[in-house]
Amino acid sequence: MNQLAIRCVLMRGGTSKGLYFHERDLPAPGPRRDALLLRLMGSPDVLQIDGLGGSRPITSKVAVIAPSGRTDADVEYTFAQVEVDGDRVHHAGNCGNISSGVGPFAVDEGLVAVTEPVTRVRIHNTNTDAIIVADVPVENGAAKVDGDFAIAGVPGTGAEIAMNWKGTVGAKTGALLPSGHAADTITLDDGTVVRATLCDAANPFVWVRAADVGVDEHGTAADVTGDARLMRALAEVREHAAVAMGLSPDRAAYRRSPSDLPLVAVVAPPHDYTSLHGREVRAADLDLRVHVIFMNRLHESVPGTGSVCLAAASRIPGSVVHDVTRDPAAGRLLIGHPSGVTPARAVAHPVAEHPYVAFDDLGFSRTARRLMDCQAYYPERTLDGIE
């Protein structure tokens, strides 16, 4: 029939959805693997109509999983972000939401010894060379799905998967504050001065206050999405931040070879707003608001890695995030985003050396659900001529 097949699992992890593979079933990392993932997703095509992607960055993701030979990990996990209307596969950073499905996948695929009612899965993320710990609820030898834990952006409730990310501080740059400062001043080409916090926990992020880039702090998701001037300004902020964080030698080099990292987000103090689903969100129910720019568009909720990094930054005195957070001393951060409110955990204590804060707990909880265990098909000529 002129097609080949490969086994995969379609899974929702948090507020994302993607294809989960055993590493043994895929080509080795490189052009052949990337070409296969693009073809399976149906990219490049804005609708991904001829593939398994869902036409949005949050539904065009991949997890590649294998047993680990490390003493501090049970499984190896590599994340891949497949462009929707482009022809690139990105491997620079991790995805927190897709990460939440790795533990259940490992349990259900027999990659770890199962204990009930909770199986702890130690995950080595190869993108960031960091360890994530997932506590997966288990029932009758399989990852439990039913539960009463809800997350904004996902209908209904599910079993709570607690994720500990404190081992990801400095994952890409080696430091929580790679510039050495709680806040930096960035001057844009038009003279606009932006105060930014460059923070690396789970993934490197740049946090800027809404007012500094001309965003109404009471603005809606539509205000952010439709503001071309804002998107250009945030793209320039990313260039400056990439250099300051040691991720690129200079702005010109970053423009020539753009990276997913650092991600950039706009933060604001808590206030009432209407979610993308038409629900009213009260200021009293959140600690701050955030709009994350992901793959050059507004993220519909908050990336899992974003909630980790945001929670970490909220505990750093003098940071942009700390300044807008309602209760920066609490053990939990309630994050208001376009789809609603998502909690993250951050328990910190002061230390004498830079960055003057250390974490006892840093993470979040998510739900995940296996949607399909299947054979994915692709034309047999997909990899012809690709070395």
C-alpha cells in the first residue's frame, strides 16, 4: 500500500497533546528522525490536514522515551516541538505539559517497576540535561486517569500527577539568574526602556512587565495577539536576552539562527478578566497575570516550564515577577492566564550567596490521559535521500 507504520501513543499531557514514542522505534536523532516527525504531524501545513497534528503548537509535540542507564533516573525523555506551517523540528528546550505524560507512559509501557497507589518516576530530560520527578497515581497496575484534580484549559478532572522540578534550576545556562541580576534594563532600538528578569528554571524565560512594553495591564488575550507592535518589541527583547543569557553571541547571530529559547512573557498584577472560554476570573483568585509568547503566537494557557520558571522568579526579591506578585512569600503561586488560573508550587529560603534564594520545592501538578495506542502511517518514500 506504499506506506510504512510506526507504533505511537497519542496522549494529552497537561494542556498540550502529542505523540509519545519508544526511542527504539524511531531513527536516530538527526535529519531522518526530524523528517519522519514532520511527515507524521502533517507539517508544513497550517491545518496539518494530512497528519496527526492539531494545527496548533500545543498539539504538535513529541515525546521520545527510553529506559535510562543513569543511577538518578528511570527513563530518558527527549522533547521535540514540530512546527505547524514550517519545516523545522525544535529540540532546544523542554515542554512541561508534555513532560507530565512521560510518567504515565513509563508506567503503562512497563519501563518502570510499578507500586501502588503512587509510582515515582525519575525522568532525565535530555534537552536540558535535568532531572524531573513525577509521582504518578496507579490503580490496578496502570496509570490512574480518574480523579478530582482540575487544570485550567482542560475540561473535567483527572488524577493528579505531582511534578518536582527543583532539579531544573539553571537547566540551560547553569544559573537561576544567568545575567547575575534580579532585573536587567533592556533598551530597544526605538529608545523604549524595558525592565526584564532573565530566569532559568525548567526553561530560560524573559519576564517583562506589561506596562513597560505598552500593554494595558487590564488588557485581554486578544489585545496581545492583535498587537503587531508589541510582538515586534517582544521579539527584540528576546534578542537582547539571548545574548545576556549566553544563548547567542550577538543579536545578529540570533536573528540568523533563531532559537525557541529564551521564551518571553508579559506579566501584570492580578485583576479581573474574562478567560478564552468566556468564564469570569476574579483578581482575588490569582497572584498575578501572564501572557506567554510561544512559537510567535500567544500561548492559550501557560507552559508547564513557564509555570515553574514564573514561580521561581516570583520568589526572587527585586525581580519583575516578584514586584507584581500579590503574595511572594506563599508556598503556592496562582497564575492567571488566558484560559484561567493554574497553581504552581514554590517554597524557597534565603541563602548567603548569589542568587540569594534556594528552593525546597518547585513544581506543579497536571493530569494526563492516554487517548490512543496506534500504528501511525507515513508514505514509504518519506525518508528517501535523507542521510
